Amino acid sequence: MVRTQIYLTEHQRDSLAAMARAHGKKQSELIREAVDRLIDQGGRDERRERVLRQAAGIWKERDDLPDFEAMRSEWDRYSR
């Protein structure tokens, strides 16, 4: 492990200390867990964005699909 110094607000420090006591863990352990969750979440978000970008426009040049605008207009007429 690498030692890293961080600055917390008083509220963050007090809340973290209370959570550490409640869970029977060290503050540093809770911080590492939070950083791991943040890293995991960021990776999922990046993968999701990449997949969405790859999928954008995949039906653009297709002529074998129904006219979605006409279908939406028809649905709008019935929903009024």
C-alpha cells in the first residue's frame, strides 16, 4: 500500500470516525472501500458510454425497418 494524505472537512472527519466505530473498522479502511466503489462505478459508466456511442446510428441506413415517425404520430393521436 501507498501512504496518501487527504484533507477532510470537520463534518467528513467526524462522520467517518462515527462510521468506523459503528462498523468496527479503521477510517483508512472505509476510505479505501469508498475509493474502490468510486473506481468501479467510473469504469461501469465509461463502458456504458462506449457501448452507447458504438450503437448510435446503427439503424441509420436501414430501409427494411418500419417508419418510426409515422408510428409515433399514430400513437400520439390515440393518446390524446
